[in-house]
Amino acid sequence: MITILGPTASGKTPIAAALATRIGGEIISADSRQVYRRMDIGTGKDLGDYGDIPYHLIDICEPGTKYNLFQYQQDFFDVYNNIIGRKVKPILCGGTGLYIEAVLKGYKLSPVPQNQKLRDRLEGKSLEELTQMLVSLKERNGSNMHNKTDVDSAQRAIRAIEIETYNAEHPVPRRELPPVPSLIIGVDIDRELRRQKITRRLKARLEEGMVDEVKALLDSGIPAEDLIYYGLEYKFVTEYIIGRTTYDEMFNRLEIAIHQFAKRQMTWFRGMERRGFEINWIDATLPMEEKIERILRLW
């Protein structure tokens, strides 16, 4: 398998599509929010980039549901085994480092059910209190999968505490999955260029109707708090729609949050290198043909 990873706005998808065209491959998405239907502009699906290339794990569940890492592992291996069973080359592409690392390393996970008693006990606690509880639990469990998106809202923090509590009480892994050997390509984009692209892309998405997309989700009956749970675009645009912020506040806070998110993505990828993954970085500004030739030489 070939894996193409990088921060948001680095241009991963066009590279994956061009590579798939060249080698006759199919793309498996590693994006934790593109799994949701009707969440298109905010998640940056850019389906036109795929052309005729088959893609997988996009638009596979309904918004308002809580898709998780365990489900992703299961879905990934179903798709991966199907692709290689047809003698086709799989290309994993995305920016959700935890999802990528989980399937490449073969994390041993078990499904974590909701714990209503725990949720009731945590209700009303501040985000700071929840974060402190989560850090303490992770230290006790020896968990090295901490991602700051766990604590960008109280709802996410409570779910993360629920998972860590379950793992502490059920330490025996329930699921054995093999690691997946893969050539890993990282798309390296200069920080200032990344910032410019993020700002330009955010403006474009708002012009394309991102606010209307979120309004339609709300009008379909999805609670505002469920959309806020998804973070970034859906969090800040929902807060604007329901009157918690002004348009300018929404734009400025969202822009900052996306920049911070991209920085966290790079921190995760550098952490993967420290954990033993070899990531072959290629310059995002190279002509597409040169990028593909470099990947093929490595392959």
C-alpha cells in the first residue's frame, strides 16, 4: 500500500488521484469527518479531484452519529481486503493521523459503549476540569494516543474520558488486526504557504455555501450540539447560525482554529516518525508530474 498524508490544505487528494491514475489504484480515505454524508463543503471532500478513480470510506454514515476509530479500523480492513483481493493497488490518503497510525500499526481496539452513569456524573464540569481528568486517566493507562481534538469541547472530552475509563476496566484487547506495510509519503508544505492556502480556502468554502450546508443539516433535525461536536467548520458555523457569535467572529475564530489544527496534524506526523514510521516527505510546490515520479521511484 502507499499512504499519502499531510496537513490540511497541503494538496494530498490531487496527488493521490494522480498516483492512482498512473498505477491503476483505488483510494481509501483517512479523514474522520468525510465519512459523513451531506457534510461536503465543510469537510473539503472535493470529490471532483478524484475524477474516475474509485474512492472508499467517504459518505458512509449519517451526520449526527458518532463514528469512531474502532469502526474505522473495521471498515478500512473490509475495503483493504476487497481491493487487494481484486489485485488492485490501495492508496490510503488523509490527514487524520490517529486513523492512519491505527491501521498501519494494527492498534488493538475494542468497541466502547456509552456509560450513562459516568456521563451524568461528568455533566456540568468545566472543560478545564474534564481535561485534567482525561490527562490523569491517560497517564494511568499509559495511553500514547492523546490528540488535542479530544478536548476541543466538553462533549468530546467526556467521550474521551468514557473511552479511557472503559479501557482501564477492560485491559484485555478484544480485536487483533495485523499491521499494514506501506510506503508513507508526506506532503511537506511551507508554514506560511499553508497559512495562505487555509485562509484562501476558507473564504472560498464560505462563498460556495458552507453556511447554507450547515443550515440544511440543522433544518434536517440534527441538534446543534451534535454538529458542534464535529469541531472546526461545523462547530464555528453552527455557533454563528444559532446566534452565539457574529459572522466576523466566526470567520476569525475558525481561521485560527484551522491553523492550529494543521499545526497539530504536523505534530502528530512528527510523532509518528519518532514512533518508528518512515515518512518520505515531498515538496508540495513541485509540479505534479515530478511528485508522482518521486513517489514511483520510492515505490
